[in-house]
Amino acid sequence: MNRMYTVTFLPQNISIEVAEGTTLLAAEQEAGLEPDAPCGGKGDCGKCKVNIVSGKQTGVVLACQTAVTCDMKVDTMYQGKIQKILTDGFSRSVAVEPGVGREELEKGIPFYLMAFDIGTTTVVGYLLDGKSGKEMAVASMMNPQHQFGADVISRSNYVLEHGGEEMRAVIQDALNRLIVQACAKAGIKKEEILQVSIVGNTCMHHLFLGISPDSLVHAPYLPAVKEGMILSAEECGIHIAPEGRLLMLPNIAGFVGADTVGCMLSVAFDQLEPMTLMIDIGTNGEMVMGNKERMVTTSTAAGPAFEGAKIECGMRGSKGAISHVSVENGELKLEVVEDAKPVGICGSGLIDILAFMIRYGFVDNYGGLCDEEDLTDEFAKSQAYRLKEKDGKPVFMLVPAEETANGSEIYISQKDIREVQLAKGAIAAGIQIMASKLSIRPEDIQQVYLAGAFGNYMDAENACEIGLVPYELRERITPIGNAAGEGAKLAVVNREEYDYACRLAEKAEFIELATESVFQDTFVDELEFARATER
């Protein structure tokens, strides 16, 4: 039998007994701390650093690579897990006919509904009045599954190796906590909630329902369940009224899930006249293109870079994140979340700094960092001191160590630029192929809807500058916020809208980019920063 040791985590002052050989990351998880581990504990991302204050060894280590071998005190070095979570989005007005609560309506008894958007990174819940459809409260939190990996593949692999009960339990608990929070805000009882709807990508859908994600990580990458489902909330571990129902919106494909269907529902995509492109860039890049005549959809592996998981100084959009970069009065200005001392760079900041580096010639069209002697712009020359070397490799320095909150330099490395190229290249290639399927050119797209938090907070023109979206479309872009959550709200307040969502999912034609003969060549072409050649 393994010896047991006590690990005390600071500043939370939480102590837990764990078996000898347990990693500090696993101990944090057992203690309920929800540590940040984008790579799922493989030691690749370097984001789970902790400081061992007392033990056989001391100092900063990776929690996922450090075993407990004695009693220890460990500083988790958390900068704070609170992230700005997007809750608002574009929606439509519909009649309130949820298909439940008829008896309550007849007796004049109030009842309520709740809609959830389970994102890979965040979870948002909306409490709605069952009679009027009015939003009573909103509650949100980080998805606690992030401790098992930042992306759907990491989490799927974790489940295939360890089983799915742990992953399912933490998300059920998260939804129940949000229900309690929302009810407390509105001053109601959770037993008064009669119906709940849920959207999420296909992996989040499967993990919530306890369905193995095996089919999502092995070819041909198909969902185990596509159809919409009406289930017992109680049997799914959701604590509302005893007879409460749960509406699971349908999936379209292995990596185009119910969250995309929610976005489509929010704008009634198959009723749109203009040729429309809708993009939801999260840890996966899901896209829909078309109008009332025809709709095609696809997905690209794009998100981890834009959420900081594969960026050396990357982080989520929380306190201390550099969120925007601009030039003002001859100076490079950094905007930091909560005006705090900077800690790292989030996705919107990453887009801005790459666009800046392209505009001023710090990066060539192949994505290479230029040397100081290659700079021709006068402002660029004044910033040439930012071109440095770190560990023998070129970097563009944003903030020196003495000006950051954690005493670490914040910079963009050549590797970071390559990660952005891969992400934006995949999305741009997807747009090109979708347009080809519809027999149009990308410049024929009349409007672009950017859904999700990343699309809402990023600078659209800078996204076009780096080639994430065709440059010709820069003035046709409209952020529509958390459209997936809005779609979930429509489905829960009106049963016909739920049925409509199911029909939308059936009508959308899925394009599997990996099987398209032109994808690889298109992807390689789209890796270039085309705007860098036009200076």
C-alpha cells in the first residue's frame, strides 16, 4: 500500500492527503482547485507551474510532472481564474410556447426555464421566465473540464484512458452550481424550473451525456449521436423540478456540434437572403456559409492558439492578459484586462500584435521574424530594440520582466507566429473551400457574422490583416456575441424553435476538409501573411 502524504496548497490554504507518487496536478484536481492544464498533463504547455515552498525539493516546477514524495506546501501561483465570459448575443423574438407549464399557466403559478451553452472553455446558464420568456438571471463559470486538457482531443483522450465518469461528474456539478447561482439571483427555487436546454460542441455534448468520444478521435470522426434528444433532467443529473425535461440540441458532424446549430438558430440561417459566412472561433473553428438557397458547414482545428494554449506567453482573457495592441502618439500601447500589470497575451492581443508586426515589417509574408537591418519603416526602426533572442531563438519583446506581474518577460516567439499561421491557415482554407462548393468567390460573401467570445473581442480589421478572414470582407463583419447561447434560449422558450433547430441540422451540408483533394494545397497557400507582401 502506498504511503499517504499531506499536501497544503497556498494561498487557498487547502490540505489534502494523497498517495505517494500522485502528481501535484492530480492533487490539485482532487482538492477541487481546477488547475489550468491545457495539454492535459503531458508536460507540453508549461501552464501548470507551481512553487513548492517546503518539501524534499523546493522551487517552481510543473505540477503535472512532479510527484508527491513527502508532506509538502505548494503555492499554486494562481493569478485568478476569473475570466471575462461573454453572455450576450444576437437573437430573434419568438412566441413563448415552451411545451411545458400548461397546468402552471392555468393556475397562475410561476415557472421557469434554463438554457445552457457548454463551451470548451466556459459555461453560461440563462434563467428565463416560463410565461414571458424574460431573462431573470445569468450565471457563468470556467468549464471545470479544462483541468483535464484545453481542447476536445485532450479531453477525449483523457476519457478513453481513465473513463468518462469524472469528466461527466464535473460538468454536471458545474451546471447544478450555475442553476443554484441563477436561482439565488432571481429569488426562486430550482424546483420551479421545468425545462432546460443545452448546446455545446459535439465533444462537450458526448461528455455531458457520458457517451464515449471514441468515434470523435478516430476516423471517420463521426458523432455517436447526431439527433436532438428530449431527456429526463433528473436522469441526466440535473437538479430542477422532479419531472423536469432536458432538451439536447442536435449535432451536425464530429466537430460541428449543437453550439453551431444554436448559432444558426439565433439568426434563422436558412432564411437569410444575403450570402453569409458565420464563424465561431473557440478551441475549434466552426463555420457555416450560404443563405436560404443552400448551407454548407465545416470545422477546422484552430482554437488552442487563439486561447493561449500553445503560445509561450499565452493565457485566457482574464486579469493581466494583454487584450489589444495599438500605436498611439508614436508609441506601442498595450491594453491589459482590468488595467492590471500584464501576465501574458490572450487571443485578441495575439491577433493585434501579429497585425502590427505585419504592418510595420517585423514579419515577412512567410511568417519569419525579420532582422533589424531589414526594417524600412521609421516607426519600426524606433521599435527595433524589441527584436531580441531568447534561448538562442528570435523573439519580439512586448514587456520586460520587471514590468510584469509575475516577473517573467512577455514576448512573441517565432514558434508562436507559426502556431498562428497554422490556425489562421486552416480557417482561411476552410473559407476558400466552402466558397468553392457554393460556386462563389470569397469576395462575393455579403456579410460575415463572428460568433463567440473571441470573435466579439478581437479587432476585425486586424483579423483580416493577418488573413484569418479575407481582407476584402473587413467592412462586412458583424460580431453577434454568444449566439450559441441565444439559440439555446430560443429552443427552450419555444418548442417549435427546438424542432426548427433539428431541421436546420439536417439541412446543413457538412464538408470534411481532410477528404477534400485541394485542402492541403489551399492550406499551404493560406499559411502566408499575404498583406506583408503589399507594403
